[in-house]
Amino acid sequence: MIAKLILPALTEARSPFFRPIKYSLFPPLGLATLAAYLAPDDDVVLCDEHVETLDLDDEPDLVAIQVYVTSARRSYEIADHYRRRGVHVALGGLHVTSLPDEAAAHADTVFLGPGEDTWPRFLADFRAGRPGSLYRSTSRSLHALPPVRRDLIRRARYLVPNSIVVSRGCPHACDFCYKDAFFAGGRGFYVQRVDAALAEIERLPGRHLYFLDDHLFGDPRFAASLFDGMRGMGRLWQAAATVNAVLRPGLLEKAVACGLRSLFVGFETLDPAALRSHAKHQNLDRDYAEAVRRLHGLGVMVNASFVFGMDEHDESVFDRTVAWAVDQGVETATFHVLTPYPGTALHARMRAAGRLLHDDWDLYDTRHAVFRPARMSGERLERGYRDAYRDFYAWRSILRGAATKPDLAGALRHAAYAVGWKKLEPLWDVLIRLCRVGQALPVLERVLEGAWPEKGNGRRAPLGNAPAVG
Ligand code: B12
């Protein structure tokens, strides 16, 4: 059988705001996971349209497409093309799960929820000549996961080829998150076996890892065993976790001891009332500043995530949020316009109130206001969002943020990370065009490590009080 697995380009890839580096970060891990269920003698093609041109002139036996909200339009275009050629088209992923009827108009088979139980069932049915039209995931486990087909990934095309997930979902239920819609009808948070996760890590070459788990610290017992097992592996890694997990004593120290050097933290908003409205209870009454101090004290850089446009936000939210993040010495920030993804509680609420402006999924990209905000216009919200990025990454802010660091090494690391991420766009573009973005990985590792060659002797100065890796 010839099976083609496609991650279509996000529509944004064609917009003037397109930042190619963002799409050359991570390989299509979900599809490489699904590829592992194919037979050894199947011919598998894995295509990520963000980093390569999609050949549409072929006729595989099966095409499987991963559909995100912002790539839905392109996904349907590709699906329609292959169906016209008589190829069996399977659509799955987050957007299909939220809107199966919409997707079914472009597919022979649609999949709801994660694919680990449904995809192998479908493959057996397909080989037997009786594929179903809809498969719904109900039994959720990562215990018998075959090794991800990383051999299909073109590593040199990605800055972070070693992305990995060892859990699915999250123990929390914020009303704007995809989680409850995607995991409906089964468990919404589950983890791999620790030994299997460690074996997957061992298989990854090099030093750097990026855990894409929604909340790597979500199951503290699992996380503690994982971090204990990773000690001594000499890894440098990045991940995402919540404010309360950061504040909990013990676990963060274990993470740092095995190589955590940068953490994505969902602060979302500085307004407690807004946290309450969006069921982000785990952030309530948490000392955000203390969370940042704790991370910095252990040598971990912070990528702080914020959402604008909640009903409690007026026009002051942009400046207040940026000033706070700069004052805390946060290294990188990710801002979002609040976006009601279909299938979420937030979407249902907005729709019931008649506040949704349209369902042009291309614009559900967290850059556009797709609903009527309560205390400002949609245009003001979009402008404030853009200004926040401009102001946070202005040279004066980077220097002010760097100046909060207690020593020169820390200040240099702060500046290098922020500048590399937002100011070196032309350099990234050249590397991407030459298909050499992977060659920048040692520089990223050096910055994460927080170590700089000492003048003359080539030795490295250790960063502040961060424990040595391993
Ligand atoms: C890595 C990532 C990215 C990467 C690249 C994605 C990639 N290469 O796959 C980048 C940085 C580019 C990215 C960008 C964006 N992302 Co993103 N991203 C993620 C993240 C953190 C991990 C994805 C991942 O690898 N998961 C692990 C794998 C194993 O799971 P999976 O991909 O879901 O695949 C499984 C199932 O979905 C299913 N499946 C998937 N496809 C198919 C197909 C078939 C046929 C079958 C059977 C099954 C199936 O089976 C797989 C195995 O279980 C997710 C969060 C998450 N936990 O998913 C957000 C997430 C997917 N992103 C999201 C969003 C909103 C975005 C942005 C739109 C917004 C933003 N501001 O960043 C942008 C896009 C920008 C734009 N303007 O269009 C949302 C999607 C919401 C939605 N309803 O689509 C998520 C869920 C984050 C969130 N919590 O809101 N993202």
C-alpha cells in the first residue's frame, strides 16, 4: 500500500506576516506517530507543506490529512483534489473533531479524537476493503505505542527536530482550550509509561529536546519519575507547564537537575476576574512574580503566554501586560487575541450571545478579533495585540529585561534569546531557503545552556546558580 500523510500549510504561510521560522520549528509529530501503525512493507510518504512543496500529481492508495483550524481550508482543497482522483481520503485532528460534519463533506473517512485506537482499526478495515466513514476514539492509552517513525522526518529542515510528547491533554479545563472538545468521550489527560518515555528520549540524537506536552508537570508522580530517569542523560530541554506547577516545591528542581532550561508558562492574564470567567482556576491567587523569580533563580528562561480581549480587559491591558513582563525580566512572550475555537465552551458562549463575527477559519489564528470584544472595538484589540509584540521586543525592552538579571552571563543570555527569536528574521529566512535551519541548533543549545566561552581559554563560565546538566 502507498500511504501519504500530509500536514497542509497553515493559511498564514501565505500572509505578509508569515514568520517562516515559526513553521520550521517542529516536525509533524502527530503524523509520524500515525505512520508507526503502518506495515513495514507499506510505502509511506510524509509531507509537511510548511517546509516542502507538496506533489499533487501522484495517486497513492490512501491519503491522511491532519487538519488544524487555520489549515482547514487548505486541507479541504487537498482532500477534494485527491478524491477527484479516486484516492481514499482520511481526515483527522483537532478541527475535524470539533466539526466532523464540515470535514465529512471533503473526506471518505473522518476521525474524532486522538488516533492511537481508531487509526489501527481503520487500517485493518481499509485493508479488508470495508473502511468506515467515521471513527470515534474512546479508549485512550499510550501504553502500547509503537516507536514514532522519526526516520520519515527531514531533520535538517527543522530547528527543533527532537520534539516529543509523553502525555496527551491536560488535567485542567480552561474554557478557551481545545482540550474538552478533542478528548470528549474518553480520558482528557493520560501519560506514557515512564520507561517507554525514557526509551523514546534515548532514541533521540543530540542534546536538545522540546516537550510539546500541554502540561508536562500535570501528573506530578509521572513527571518526578521521568525527571529522575533523565538525570545524567546530558540533555537540554524546553517544555510547557502551569504557574501552580512552577510554584510547587520539588518538581521544578528535579526538572532543572535533568536539563530544563526554558519553560512556556500560561499566565494568560493579570486580572483575577478574567481568570475566573475562563475557568483558569489553577492560576487564581498564584503569585506570578514569584513564579518568574523561582524559574530565573534556577536558571530557567521564561516564555510567558498572554491572551488579550477577555471581557474584563479594557484598552489598558496591552501596556500593563507588556510592562509587567518586561519588569519581571521575562525573556520571551507570546501574545494572543482571544480566539473561540469551534467546539470549545468559549465558542458556545460567544455564539449564544451573538458575538461571533464570522466563521472564516483562516482568521481564527489568534491574531484577529473574530468576536465582538466587550470593552473595546475589534480593531483596537488587533492593534493592541500588534503593539504589544512591538513594544515587548523593542530594543529598549530587551535591554531593560536583560538588566534585571543579576550577572552579565544572565543578561547576555536574555538578550541573545530575545534577539535571536525576534530580530534575526532575515538570517532565519536564508537558513530556511538553504534548508539548513537545523545547523542553528548548536547556537540555541549554547544559549539555553547559558554558558559562554571565557576569554582566551575556551572554557565555559557556568550560568548563575543553575545546577549543572545531569
Ligand atoms: C507544535 C504546535 C504547533 C507548531 C507546529 C505544528 C506541527 N508541526 O504539527 C506551530 C508552532 C507551528 C504551531 C502554530 C500554531 N498553533 Co499550534 N500547537 C502545537 C502543539 C503544542 C503540539 C502539536 C503536537 O505535535 N501534538 C502532539 C501530537 C502527537 O498530537 P497531534 O498532532 O494532535 O496528533 C494526534 C491527533 O490529533 C490525531 N490526528 C491528527 N491528525 C490526524 C489525521 C488522521 C487521519 C487521524 C486518524 C488522526 C489524526 O492523531 C495524532 C496522534 O494521536 C499543539 C498543542 C497540542 N497538544 O496538540 C498546539 C495547537 C495545535 N496549536 C494551536 C494553534 C491555535 C496554533 C496557531 C493557530 C496559533 C498560534 N498563535 O500559535 C498557530 C498557527 C498559526 C496560524 N496563524 O495559523 C491549537 C489548535 C487549535 C485548533 N482547534 O486547531 C493547539 C491545540 C494549541 C491550543 N491549546 O490551543 N503550533
